[in-house]
Amino acid sequence: MLKKVISALLIIVVISQEEEPFKLPSLNGNAFFADPFANHDGIGSIWGLSSSSKGDGSKFDGRWAIEGNSANPKDLGLVAKDKARHHAISAKLNKKVEFTDLNDAQKQFVVQYEVKYQDTMECGGSYLKLVAEADEEFSSDTFNDKTLYSIMFGPDKCGLESRIHFIVNYKNPITGSVDEKHAKASSDFKEIFSDQKSHLITLVVDSDSSFEIFVDQKSVNKGSLLTDMSPAINPPSEIDDPTDSKPADWDDKKEKSTDCDSALIPLL
């Protein structure tokens, strides 16, 4: 009787270890863009290659392919094929992202994609850029590191330094100047570069200007677009004036007045 029970247990273990067949993810809702990589034909139709160069003159000549990953040949994705080369590829959104409309409707803006480093990563990134609207029509052929973007998001590593970028290009409504605003460093994600597993990378921007970054649905960073970016979009209420100096008759020993008339007035 004991032998029969042990045999039954062994059969159960074997069955539980069988892999589930691969299923193409279903796309629900009205997304700005989504590509499940249903076949190998996306490059040239959905995705366009860049033939441009970086600012230092090095070309974006890294090859791309849509292939299955090392764990499941049926699970297709974009693969950067060449080591020590610059890769750039882009696809047009189904419709323009109007952040004002999203804010008015109190809707979240979500960017989500899956990343797998099939070889241990030493130096490189897999981040994406949401290209900003410009006077000239966007072209994949001329897309490069100088192309103006609204949001840059995703993992990046070189040597011992690794991060999940979240950068916003913010246009000052008064001066018209455009400045990069960087999120603080994320935490608890560095294993994605070495464990050779698939990881889900997610950015959520809410209508109250808060943001949160997830790796495999675990929060690794969060904050406010207004106060937690560097430099902050909203400046501090008081700004030190480096050209200011004490009057000649200033008395350091005199107690500070608490009268409202003599209190510091914050700069707006």
C-alpha cells in the first residue's frame, strides 16, 4: 500500500512541472500603442529602423530582429543582435497623447513592457522614449539620441552603475525653455540585468501628478512630478540670493524679530 501511495505522489509532481503552452497576450482597451509581436514581420511595417548617427558620429548600425526568446521560441519579441553597437528603432502611436485631456478626465497614463537580458548585461540599456511633437514630421530613419522626447523610461546599466530611467522634458510656460527633470534612483531591481529572466517594467503617471515605477508589479520608486524630480518642476518657496550681503550696520547679536512685517517673504 505504501508503494502505491509514493507512486501516486511522484506522478503528481511530474504533472505539476509541465510547462503551460504559450498564449499570445490579448489586447483590451483603447491603447495608444501595443504590439504583442504576433509574427516576425513587424520590422519594416510597424517598426522602423534608424540610419542616423549619435552626436559623436557613431552610427546606429546595430541589427534588430523579431525572434523567440531562449526559454520559449514561440514567445516573440524585439531582439538587439549586435554587441558594442548602437541600436535605435521606433514605431508610431495609434493616436497622439494629450496629457491635458488625460488630466481633465482623471485618467492614468501607463507605459508597460517586458524586458529579458538573455545574456548578462555589462553596458547597455533597454529604455524607450515618447517622442515629443515637433514642427517636422517624425521619421524613423532620422531618429537619434538628439530627437526631442517628452518621456524617457526604462532600465540602463554600465559597469557597476544601473538605474531605471524616468526623465521628463518639461517646457517652462513662462520662459519657453525645455529642461530635463530626473526621478530619484529606484531600488530593488538590479537582478534583472543578470538573472536571464523576463521582467515586466511599468510606469504609471496619475492625474494628480504622482508617479510610480514597478518591476514585476513590485513598486521600486514613486513620487510627485512637481516636487520629487531633479531639478523640481515647482521651485522651492525660498531661494538663496548669492549676491545678497549684510548691511554695514547689521548686528549679529541682536535677536531676530518675530513681527510679521519683518518676516521673510517667499519668492513665488
